[in-house]
Amino acid sequence: MSKLAVAIQTILVSCILMSLAFGQSPPEAPKSKRPVQFSLHRGALAFAPENTFPAFDKALELGADYIEFDIRTSSDGEFFLLHDSDLDRSTNGKGPLAETSSQVLEGLDAGASFGKDFEGERIPRFEDFLKRYAGKIGLYCDAKAIPPQDLARLLERYKAVDTSVVYQGVDYLLELKALNPKIRGLAPLSDPAEIEPIYETLKPYAFDTSWEILSKELIDKCHALGIKVFSDAMGGHDNAEDHLQAILWGIDVIQTDAPMEVLQAIGLYDTQTRK
């Protein structure tokens, strides 16, 4: 994507934010006053290469509450941010990241496939990411391939425990909780019947709930147990209409690839509730 295209999309988002100011919430209003929080999936990937610093910087600029990112481990035990297990799709490398040394990973290009303006962008090291963003925005850690003891250690070192959520399976989150009970676990939920068993086993901070099972009843049930509800809207549900429905049901966090759609839904919600 060219810098012009990115600029146009940024202007569109700014226009939506400005539209919320007239008779509604000002664009600089505290995030806590929004009816919902939103997380940008792999950073603002519509504007910059996914899981790179430009994408995370853009997420900050757009006012996201969280940035979601994926952590993997190199062949020599270093931690990098990449979604796929293989390097082929989003970098100029080949093969599994887990079989590639940190020295090779540091030299790969993670931006050229997105657009010429991003040529030379690198795969971030997790620790460099924490140095840059911890304390500035909520961190939505998809712990794809990092030992729980290393994740706990790094979140503690960079004072990011209280501002992070960690997505992984129940067994992994139990290990993480044993290491530091303050780390906020985000457990997957694909069946409403799993709410009580997971609650009894883990008592997670939140569920990452399949959009297909979202309902007011499910959200109310989770809230009654003190569990927040996150959901990924990517794909067919990443539109203002579906976002608005989830907001009206009381969802806590929407993860999206389409920040303009979420902002539009927030504006629609404000309009409806002020009537």
C-alpha cells in the first residue's frame, strides 16, 4: 500500500472521529467513556505490514485500546513477532521460523510484500516491542510459541502485567497463572457449555469468544462470573452493523481489522442511546 493510500485511510478515520464530536463524545475523550474497547489485529494491518512497528504505531494513532500480536521462538531461543509458523507469506524468508536463527531473522524484510514504502521493515523482537509499547497501550499477546516462564518474566521485567492479556489454551494459562497470578488470561470459548468448566478450572480474566455464539445472555452470564468478553470480528462480522449489535449486548472488547467500522458503530450507539 502506498503512503497516499495510507494517508487517505487515516483521513477517513479522522473524519469519523470528528463526526463523533458534534453532539456526542469528543474525539479526545478518555477511552474509558467508550461503550466498547477495540483491539487492532496484528496492529493496524490495513495501513502497514502486520506485526511490525509501523502497524503498531498506527494503532496508537487511531486510538486503539489494545494491539494484538503473535509471539514465536527462533531456533536459538529468541522471541520474535510473526503470525504464521512459516516465513514465506509475510517476509522474504523461507521455511519455519522455529528452524531459523535470530541472526537470519533480523536480516529479513517484513515490509516489502505490503508495499514499496515499507521495504526494509524488520520482524520485531518481542523484547524490543515491549521496550517501545509497554505502558502506552494494552497488549494483547497471542502466545503462539513462547514458554510461559519466559513470557511471565518479560511481562514482569517491562511492567506490562497489568496492561496485558494473554491468549492461549487453558493448560498454558494455568501454567502462566501459577507463575504470576496477576497475569490476565484470555481463554478461547467456542461453546457456551464451556463457560462454567473453564471458570472453575482457570477463572480467566476474559474469554475470547467465537462471534458465532455471541449473545446478550452469554455476555451477561460471563459478566455475572466476573469474566470479560472479547471477540474477533474479522471476516464476515467486521462491519458496523454487527459491531453495534455486540456493543448493545455489552461486549467488552472487539478485535478488528476495520477500525473505521468500529468507530462508526460507536457513533451509532451514541446516537441511539442519546435519543
